[in-house]
Amino acid sequence: MEVWFLLDASILAIISKPTLAVIFQPSPWQLSHATFNGDETASETMGAACGYGNLFVNGYGTDTVALSSTLFDNGYACGSCYQIKCYQSKWCFSGVPFTTVTATNLCPPNWSQDSNNGGWCNPPRVHFDMSKPAFMKIAQWKAGIVPVMYRRVPCIRSGGLRFYFQGNAYWLLVYVMNVGGGGDITQMWVKGSKTGWISMSHNWGASYQAFATPGSQSLSFKIISYSTKETIIAWNVAPANWAVGLTYKTNVNFH
Ligand SMILES: *[C@@H]1O[C@H](CO)[C@@H](O)[C@H](O)[C@H]1NC(C)=O
């Protein structure tokens, strides 16, 4: 019996998927500087510019960083991951190779300060304003600012993509969280069970919006990784009785 003729295109697509999987590759190490913000609890980093809300509940913890606008890229860098190591300073802890942080915030420019004396986040500077707990893993906090080596690395996330819903009957605002691999996304669509794919536009941080909200329909999402351009479709993420204020979990992710 010729089994192959029984396989349709969608099954073949599933079978061939592993060979198409895209793995985010680390960038080369580069020189920069790091400061820290807040205190040991990192509580002030909650609800920051990426819009992840409570970082503990949403899986990011305290190892987070605010990026200068050069790196922040209008929020497209939200969710990206960096290894940061203290570099050639007496304040560096020896024996600590690096710490890994997730971008959850913007470090805004302050043009009333010199870019080389306090205005560390002024463009075109590449700067990392780390949470205090993350900074204290690589250097003494008394240093204030240290030279660092940094590189982009794949984000290691437990579980799948998460979609946090906000908005109303006419406007769906979705925060994409727990993104693995590049950690960042560039484009997104929503599909109701009775609609086609509806393009969503970037709102701010890690949020995307649609102005036609498919009510009383289960929702699926198609998203494209900013870094790797890989596309993932998360089918039936939310049931027909979906509601704003809730987070819907999936079992698919980037790597
Ligand atoms: C910018 O720097 C000035 C001078 O140090 C300071 O007074 C001010 O609070 C800073 N602004 C912000 C928004 O941090």
C-alpha cells in the first residue's frame, strides 16, 4: 500500500517543520557601559516602557535592563536578551563571567546632562541601565557605572508565547510576552474563527493593536520574529468567550 499518497500538505508541513526551525544566533561581544536603576527589589521596574506589567508574575524576574533609545528601537527591542559582563574595572567581581538580562524598559535621554557625564542614555550611545539586582551580580554597586562587554543571546523561556489582552469591543490591544529566541517581534495578525487574518499595528513597547475585534470567536495569532523573521502561528489561543484583562498561554515559541 502506498502510504505517502494519504498524507496531505498540512501533515507534510508538520513533518518537515523541524528542519525549517530557526535558531537565534548570539551576536559578537561589543564594548559599552552599564549603570543601574532602583533598589534591590527592582519593584520600580514594574510596568515599564515595554508594558510587561508585573515582571515576577510574567516570568521576567528581576534580571532586567532599560536600554538607551539607540538599542530600544521604539520598543521593537522589548523582550530581547543580553549577556553583560563587567570589563576591566576595579569594581568588577572576578569569577563572574556574565549576567543575562531581558530588555523590559527604555532608558530615556536626558539632554540637560552631558552624554559622557550622566547623560549615559543619550543617543547615539549604546547603554545598559540594569536593575540593581542584575548589576550587583557583575560589579559593586558603588561603582555607579562600569565598562561592560555585551552580546545579544537567545532568550531561554519556559513554556510558550503568552498574550495579555487589553482594550474594548472596538479595539484589541495585545501584549506578547515570554517570547523565546530573539525575544522580539516585528509583525502580528489576529484571526477570529470566522474571519481571515487581520493585520495588527505596533502600539508601544511589546503591544500590538487591532481596530476590528472579532468578538465571540476564538482567536488565533500569527507573529513574526524581528530577529530571525521566523513566523509562528498560535491557533485558538483564546476561546470564543475571551476577555480583556486576561493572559492566554500557548505551547508554541521561538528558539
Ligand atoms: C536630567 O538631568 C538633570 C540634571 O542632572 C536632573 O535635574 C533631572 O532630574 C534629569 N531629568 C530626568 C527626567 O531624569
